[in-house]
Amino acid sequence: MEIPYTVRPRPDTGLANPKLGIWLFLASEVMLFGGLFAGYIFMRLGADPGMWPKGWLNVPVGTFNTFVLIASSVTVILAWESLKMRNLRMYKVWLFITFMCGLLFLTIKLSYEWPAKFKHFGAYVQKEAAHKYEPLLGNEAHEQDGKLIDGHQARKGYPRLFIGGHLDTDHDKDAMTSASVPFVPEANLDAVIALGKDEKDPAKKAKLLHTREVTLKGIVVRDADIAELNKEHIDPAKKAEILHRMNTIELHAIDAENANPYNPENDKAHFWPVPQVPVEHGKGTLDKRDLNHGHGPLVPKLNTYLATYFMITGLHGAHVLAGCICFIYFWLPIKGGAKLFHTNPEQLCNRIEVSGLFWHLVDLIWIFVFPIFYLL
């Protein structure tokens, strides 16, 4: 049985069923992303002065991805046009290019842009502890070469509280995991060390000792330190050293705005990424007691900006993936794909038109994502 109005337009709407269905679906997509963008804008407008990040994204890479998607919108139209002219070979060429553009977009996003955030460390310093990190924050007036240079606070009216950079993950694979663990008070460590020490039942004691070791590994204590903490009599100086190592973060390199916080140019977002500056040992040390919770890689838990960035770009990426799956399906020589050209070319043409409309919406969403996140 043939489904009616898959090619011919309905007399009541003037549209074929697939086109009517895609327009209804696109209307729901507009409401979804419209709500997300509106929520993002209101959260940004309501944020405290200076607390909303800027310049965290790679603008050249985002610009390239924008052109990739715009080009794919053109090629999908050319694929549809080739079908209208009954040119199967050019249809497959243009549709394959569209698919590859979508795949390139996802590859850049998932293998370069997102992983770069996971390797980048960031932390917000508590306001009352900001004075300890003045050389990295530059909030107060500063004398340099005999001149008094206004600090960030004097220029903009708000203090800088964010410190960002990279950890030495090349030599310490657990550095980022350790840096993400909140401050561990000495009393908490003592409670963990005491687990199982007074237990007489061998089975219960073994279970408690296992729990103790798992807990210590959970707060990223090195194996050598675990052996030290498992001793019957622990050297107080050694325990203090281990506790200090757990509760401090050593930055290997810092962002330009922290390396030279008194330079007004570092308060602005840059089109080309500014390289980070290596720091001497000890000068990039952060005490976890002075940091707000959530410090670690640039992931959603760090701040609202990253939460909305990953949610919206992730949802958009899922739409790109869905479009790529549809295109490769219509491209393959299977019954519902390219083989349909030989039996019902107009139906295949309609399918490409409908999927093309979806693809145009995906591109249009990115046209909003790019300026809102990358440029503003």
C-alpha cells in the first residue's frame, strides 16, 4: 500500500506530508533553542560584573567551523538540484561533500575544541583570599618602573578572581584529578587513617583497611604516601607534607591575564589565542582553602558559562550527527537511499529537500551560537 501525499501536495495544506511534518518539527526546534538562548542571555545579564568569562574559546577555529557549515548548506542545495535534473552522479558527489562537512565539524569540536577545555585548569579565588594572589590577579594599584599603574579593580570597578593555566600533566598524570579534589581537612584525613586500626575481627578489619585505601586513592594520594599513611606510627612531619601536597595546586603555566594582570590588553578578548606563560616553581601555587568549590578542568561544574556552553554546543552537535546519519543513508545504494532514484526519483528528491531544511536549521542555530559564545 502506498502512503498518500508523500510526493504530491495535500489539497488542504498545499504541502506534501513530509514537508508539513518537517516544518512542524522545525517550529518545535526553534522554541527549544530559542528558550536556551534566552536563558543564556538572561543569566549573562544577571551575572556579577567581571564574573562572566570572555575569550575562553578559540575564535579562529569557531570561524572555520562556521564556514564549514555554511558551505554544507550550499552543497545540500546542489545535491537537491542535481536530483531535480536527474543527475545521480552529481547528486552523490554533492551529498557526500555535505556529509564530510558535517563530519569535519564534529571532528574539530570533539577532538580539538572540547579536549582543550578538559586539559585547561581553572579556579575562582574566594574574595577574602584574593589579596594572597595579587601578583596573579592584579586588583590593586601597582608600582612599575617608577609609575603607579591602576589595577584591574580601579580600571573596571570589579576584582578579578579567576586564575587559569595548565598543570604539569606530562610528568604527573594524576595532576588534574588531584587538583579537582576539594580541600581535605587534617581531621578528615585522621578519620580515614584511623579506619580499621582498633578493629579486632580480621574480616571486618580487612574490609575497613580496603575502604581506607580506596578513600585515600579517591583523594589522589600517591601509592608511596599510602604506604606511609598505613604505618602503625606515622611521622607527623611526613603526614604534614602529604597533607600539604594534597591541598595545594602547582600551576605549570598560567594564562596571559594572570601572567601580566596589570596590562589592560589582557582584560580584552583576543581573536588569536594568547599563549600561556610558564611560571617558576612556587609562584603558581594555589591553596585549596582559598578556592571556591568546582576548581579543576574547564567543565560544566566550574561555572554557569561552561555549563551552558557544553549543553548548547553538545545539543547542536547531536543535531549535526543526526543530519550526517540521514545524509549517508540517502547516499548509500540501498532501498531507501540512492536506489530510490531508479524507482521514484521525485520521492528521493523530496527526502533530500526535507533533510536539507533540517540541515539549514542546524546551520542557522550555529549562526547564533558563534557570535553569542565566541565573539561577545
